[in-house]
Amino acid sequence: MSSILTNNGAIVALQTLKNVNSSLNKAQSEISTGKSIAKASDNAAMWAISKTMETDQSAAKTIQSSLNVANQTVTTALAGSDKVVGLLEDMKKLAANAGTDGFDFATVQTQITEKMAVIAAAVSGSQLNGINLLSTDGINGTATFTALASLDRTAGTGPTTANKIEITSLDYQANIAEATVTEIEDAATALTALGEIEALLDIAIAGSATLGAASERITDQADFVGSLADSLKLGVSSLVDADMEEASARLQALQTQQQLGIQALSIANEAPSAILSLFR
């Protein structure tokens, strides 16, 4: 049945053309933005997941930078500790030399006193950004240095758990710089001082080893967090980025469909005029 009031063919052709135009707009958006999911309305679930991953990726990069600064803080303390070790080794040699009668004990004592002063200066000066791992309370008035290592997420959504690296101050200020070393007056007191210096040297060597291990841990953690950030970035890309080859091929197909849809609509719109021939 033909009707001059309702053109079924035109209605179908128009709906088809609208669908094609909608798909064409989406394909053009993917090509221009590079994303298949650019906003929540494109795919709410996938968009939410990608946004959570993006925030985690951004946080990971920030944490990596923070860990690099923390490592420099530890490295600064390690340089100071190594300096203390070297000075104590020099003091040990001086005391050992003075363990034999006939030495200039006063001069040896003067040298040891000067080196203890240098140790005190090295301990107080081994700080970065106000953090000193060799002093008694050089970490914001406390004895523990804390660095954020990562934000661990156990589920796709919800809160994260902070993973921290904590390093306790070695307190060279009290344990070494302010320690009492017997004044060398003769061979006997030199041997006593030698034992005391050796004890301080053991503390300094153990401290350097502790700081070295802490520096290695922070470096490894920074590398891991950096790799994690890269993985998260790739994960976000796989969720929302457009396949440009596919989008390009789809765009060409949709442009062809659009042209055919326009022609189909034009043909359907001409159908009612054919009814006029029935009345001639």
C-alpha cells in the first residue's frame, strides 16, 4: 500500500542515515583525539578504571622523584660517614704509632684532637634539605627518616595503603663526635686511646654499611616504581586509546555508507511523487 501521509522507506532510510552519521562522528572523534573512550559517556566502567589507573600512574611518578631525593639524602649521610671512617682510621694510626715509648705524645694528641673536631664538623654538616642522618635529632627533631615507597592498591577502587621506607639516625653526634677518647700522654694511654678509637671505628664502619644498604634499597624501589608507572601508562593506553588503523578503515567505510544512505533517502523521498501518475 502506498501512502502520501507516511513514507516508510524514507523513515527507514533516515534512521539508517542517523546511525551511520553517529558512528561517523565517533570515528572522527577517535581519530582527532586518539582515544576510543574520551569521556565517561563513552563507556562509564572503562573510563572509571582508566581514571583510577591514571591517578596511580601519576602518583607513582611523583613517588619515584621523591625517592630519588630521599636517596640523595642518604647518599649525603653516607659521604659524611665515609669521611668519619677515614678520619678514625687516621686517628688509629696515630694512636698506634704512639704506643711505643719515645714518641712526641703531645703532638699526636694535638692531631687527634684536630681530627675529632673535623669529625664533629662532618657530622653536623652532612645534611640535605635540613635532614641529617648522622645527628641526634636532625630529622625534623626526631631520629627516624621516612620515605614514601609506594601506594599499594589491593582492589580496583577504594583506598590505597602507604608503603614506607624508614631509616633510623646513626647518631654519630652522640656515639662518635661527643665520645670521650683518652688523652695520650704516654705509650700506655696511647694503647687505651687506640682501643677506644677502634670501637668508634667499628661504629662508623657499621653505619656506612647500613647507609649503603638503605641507599641500594631506595634505588631499587625507585626503579620499581618507575617501571610500575610505565606499566600503568601502557594499561591506560590499552583501555582508552584508539586503534588508529582500525579507526581509519572504519571512517572510510562509514563515509561510503553515508553517501549511500543519502542516496537511499533521496530515492525514498521521491516515492510519493510517483503516486501522481495514478491520477493521470
